[in-house]
Amino acid sequence: MYACLMPQSRFRAVLLVLGLGLAAGASGAELRPPQQVSPFSGATPAAPVPAPWLRQSLPGVERQNTFELVADAGRTVLEVRSDAAASTLTHALAIDPAQSPRLQWRWKVSRALTGSDFSRKSGDDYAARVYVLFDYPVERLSLGDRVKMSLGRTLYGAELPTAAIAYVWGTAQKPGETGPNPYTDRVQMIVVDSGGGQAGQWREVERDLAADFRAVFGDEAPRVVGIAVSADTDNTGEAVVTRFGDLRFLPR
């Protein structure tokens, strides 16, 4: 089994990166990935999260986050409750960063996580995360990563993403700091907000994906194949309530 080829912790992290691919694999043959993200604001509070958003659990994690549409200042937003838990809400996409390099969203957290620190595995928890998943050319990967990717695609029958940027609300690192995820360098971390000084407030975010990809991977950004949102508290055992507004890809 694929899980036996690496430590369980690294296997979990790799599946976290590939989670969008695993979820999309179930329906990707029937539905072409969209070129924009389905908005939360178009739904009513307590309604199902709009398709093609999908809940994605993680292997070896007992407690899952809860995802619910709620009203906030007259608009419908996504609320994530995470209590010593981890899981994601994922959305398949097909976007060319050369055409639509800008990503906008807003988020709000109830608190920062005391133990959040991407420099160590035990600190790989965040009050909020936005993953952008890329279809990085497999031939450019190291031999070890190519083997893992080949096995993953054989086992799960999906075109799995090969790189990801995780935009996070952290604690130990300051806004603007970057670095590899402590489990795998196929995920590069970018701290957007940090600490509890602005907890309870909506924060507006806009990122240039093409510029960020060049900065953390040293290459041109390939096709975006998905996005995922979450809060993550399973390592630290903390709790947080996080809200996300709509996410949008915009032209240059």
C-alpha cells in the first residue's frame, strides 16, 4: 500500500495536498471542472453547501470539522467549526493563472491558535487555511515525488494535484513569511494574517497567484485544478470558529 512507503504523518500530509484530487475523482468524469468558484453568498443560511464544493476527510484524523452556511451581516458565509479536528471543503477548478492570476476572499476567525507554527509538525494547525492546488508538470518533480504521484494516481484513479500553496492565519510567523509545510515541500506556506489582534474582524485578502507561485516554487504557475478551505486544530487540540466569504479568481 502507498501508506506503507512513507511515515503515516507524511502520508497524511500528502493526502491533504491531494485531497481535492481524491474528491474530484469521484465525479470528474461526468463534470468538467468550472472556471470560477461557486459562491456561498448565493445560497440561503442552513442550506447545503453549493456544488461542486465537497467535504473531504483525512485519514487517521478521528474528529472532523463541521461546515455550515450561516448569515453574517445580511450575507451568507461559510462557517467552519474545528475542535481538535481537521478536514477540508474542496472545489475542483480549471483556471489558467496567466489569465486569472488574482485570488480574492475574506475570512474571520474567533481566535488565533496558540500553538500554530509551520516550522514544526506539532504546530501544523491554523485558525484558517485557503489551499490553491496546482497541476505542476510531473516530469519536473523529483524521482521520489514522481513515484508517489504515480502510485497515488494508480490507487485512486484521479488526476491528483502535484503542488499547493497554503495561505494561512498563523501565530508563530508574521504576515508575509513563507516556507515549506513541515511534512512535505509540495505544500508551500504563506502567512497572510497572524495572531489574535484582528480576531473577530473580517479581513479582506487579495493575492497574485502567479507571483506567489514564482516566489515559493521558483517557477511559473501551472494550471489551478482546485481550491480548499479549512481550519485545522487536530495537532494542537485547540478550538476555533472560522468564517469564509466568497472566493473569486480575477483577471490581471
